[in-house]
Amino acid sequence: MAFELPKLHFELNALEPVISGKTMDFHYNKHHKAYVDKLNELIRGTPYENMSLEQVIRESAEHSHEVKIFNNASQAWNHAFFWNCLSPKRQQPSAHFKELLADSFEGFDNFKTKFAEAANERFGSGWAWLVERPDHKLQILSTSNAEDPLLVGAKPLLTLDVWEHAYYLDYQNRRPDFTKAVIDTLLNWDFAETQYAAAQRIPSRQMSAVEASTLRH
Ligand code: MN3
């Protein structure tokens, strides 16, 4: 059984002008697809073929010689999650969730500032995340390259891709302009809150992103 590129829940040009259709075409149809294709090639005929994507990530992370499998599996998961974190329709968090963010980060505006800082200050390629820790506190963090918070038992609620391929066609070296525009206008708060609500019921070590289950056919 092979992993498949999950379908986008919006059109390639639906995020314009913040993310162009051209960027989305490269990012989704080339970069994301390449991670999925490479992963399938690497796991063919191995025990990984029969695992969920989350299991592949956790298992390959334990074995340093399987770094290629880890990198491609984790990038496949991160991108599937990232697309769900974006919405063509401008959203605000619900009153309840906004209050939770304000309480956790000394104000909602301060949350946005800190999330942008995590994205902008990640040196080189990586991801910024809003996660729920095992103790149920919210935390902002960033990871390098393909790494994701599943490895530390944290439940991702939102992520932002800050690899150059995510913004270079539209923003060149101006990563802060990209992160600010996405945070201000494209975040899918409904999705983040759904992830948070799901995390209340599922122990963090067993968590499984809603969309990742659609990857396996
Ligand atoms: Mn990317």
C-alpha cells in the first residue's frame, strides 16, 4: 500500500494575493508530491509499508540510518497538516479560543507576534508551530528541516512552513512579510480549534491528525 498526496481543500489560487497560485502549484504539486513519492519509493518492500504515516515518523526517528525515510515521511505529514492550517476565507478564533491564546501568551496580539518571531527566527529551513503540550499548556515552538512536534509528544494545532520554497517566488528574501500576511489573514482557526478539542480526548502519544488518516489508501 502506498501513501497518496492528499487533496487540497481549496483551489491553488484561492490564497492569493498572500500566496500565489504559482507558489501553491510548485509547493503542492512539486515539493509535497516529491516527499510522498520518495517516501513510497524508500519504504517499498519494508515493514514501513504497513504502518500509518505517524508510525513511520516515530519508528524511523529511532533509527539514525533511516533518516531519509524520516525526512520524507515527516515532510509528507507536515505539508498535509499545513494545508489544513490555511483558509481562503478570513477567520478569527472563537471567543473561547482567543481567550485561551490571550491567557497563554499575554494577549492575542502578543501570540501573533511570538508566532511570527518563531517563524522568522528559525535559521534556515523549518516550521513554526502552535502546540498543546502533554500538560495541556499551549506553546509556540519551531523545528528544523523536517522535524515535527510529534516526536516530543506535543499535539500540533497550527503550523507555518518557512522553507524558502514556501515564499520565495512571492516574497524573495522577505520572510517576515510572508509570515505576517499568513498569520493576519490565512490561518484556519476552525481547524486549530478542532485539533485542540480532539487533543482533550486523545492522549498525546496516540494522537493522530485528522487529515493524515486520509493519506493511506
Ligand atoms: Mn514546504
